[in-house]
Amino acid sequence: MGYRPFIWAAYTTLIVVAYKVYNIDLAIPMAIPSILGTAIALFLGFRTNSAYQRWWEARKVWGEIVNNSRTLARQTLTFGLGNNDSKIRTKIIHRQIVWCWSLAHILRNVDQTKEAETYLDKEEFISLSKKDHVPNLLLLNQEYDLKTMVSIGEMDEFDIRKIDTTLKELTDSMGKCERIKNTVFPTQYSLFTLVFINIFLFLLPLGMVASLGYYSIPVQIAIGFTFGMIQSIAESMQDPFDNKPNDTPIFAISRTIERNLLEMIGKENLPEKIKAVDGVLM
């Protein structure tokens, strides 16, 4: 039911030929499609705004993940009595990198274990590879390691409470992403918008033919293309984690977090940034 320019161009041509050549009076008052077109424009505006709000919320949530990942790394490195070369501190930071990538893969339904194999201990990697919700378990393992740091005297309970606040914010961000991913955008928006657009495009040539004649054909194509593109833009934004060109670039963001955290623990050979391909940044 989507916009089909050739079909509507052919339909408009038939209307114009019938009116101009065969003198078949199919004209209707232009006020009828004008009123319907105005209503559709308002409806499209509301629909597009609703879709954009979902896309923008997804981007804000991943901005929070960037900030909290950096905060977690900074707290891990500077809090407590131990030194920054502690293996357990590095392990926590590596695990946070895996957490970001793992969440991104779950949201996009992509099965990828490269980062987990790279940054996790073999035992932990094998254990998590059999689990359903890896990001949630990674945060649990973070808590276990923080508790271990308390038991060996590298941190105190006050430090842990501060870091736990950061982990809670990461959990909240994970939940927000899952809510966006799992909440289906109301199908009525897409269905009825397409129905109304097609009714409008059916009536529009009948209203234009008397005054515009053959010019009705390009005008019909232009108006139909405009409405169809607005509808298409809204559909492309409404699901920001569907692995499509207009999605929130969570892979690129995850790579940025990875580079930032590795730099904080003194790594020099950082992974390459993910660059846009054909204008698309994933």
C-alpha cells in the first residue's frame, strides 16, 4: 500500500485523458482533497515526531552509557588503596568494554563473540557463552570482583557504594534500551497513514484536473513523493536498534568506549575507529 509513483502517474494520466480528450467530467471540488491533505499532513507530523522521539531517546541512552563507562573506569583506577596496575582493576575495565559490545549485539540481534574472547578470561568467556542475557551477568561479575577488592583490602565499602551507583545507572540504561527495542511502535500509525495517503492521492487528481489539466500529472507525482518520503523517514527512525542505515550508531559508540577505556589503562595500539561507509555509520 506504500507510495507507487508509476501507478499514481498512470492513474492521474487516465483521469486527465478522460477529462480532456473524452470530455468525461470526473472533477470534484478541490476543497475535498485539500481538507484531507491538511489532516494527513498534521497526522504525518505527529507520527514523524513520535518516531524521532524514540530515535533520540536511544541516542541519549547510549550517551549515558558512554559517560558511565568512562566514570566506571575512572573510579576503578583511582578509588581505594591499590595501584593502577592491579590485574583485577584491568579485568573490570575489560569487562565493561565487553558489556558495551554485548549489549549492542543483543539489541541488533547479532551473534558476535570477538570482543568477549579478546577481553574476558577464558573461564568467564566459556561460562557466559552458554547464557541468555550476557550483559546482565557481566554486571553481576563486576560486583563480585568489587567485593573481592574489598576483601583483599584494595577498596573500602564507601568506594564500592559509589561504584555501585555507576553500575546501577548502567543497568538502568540497559533496561531503557530493552524497553525501546521490545516496545513495538503502534502498527495503527503506519497502517492508517498509508490508507489515508492513498485515499488522498486517489482524490487529488479529480480535484486538480479541471484547473491544471495535464499539469496534474507532475503535481500528483511531486505531492505523492513528498508524503511518501515523510512516511518512509518516520518508519526508518521508529526502531533505532534494527541494524538499518538510520539506526543509532551503537557499534561506532561501542568502539569509542573501547578506545577510551583502553587508553585510560595505558594501551597504545588502540582499535581503529569505525568509519562511515557510503554515508552510513553503524
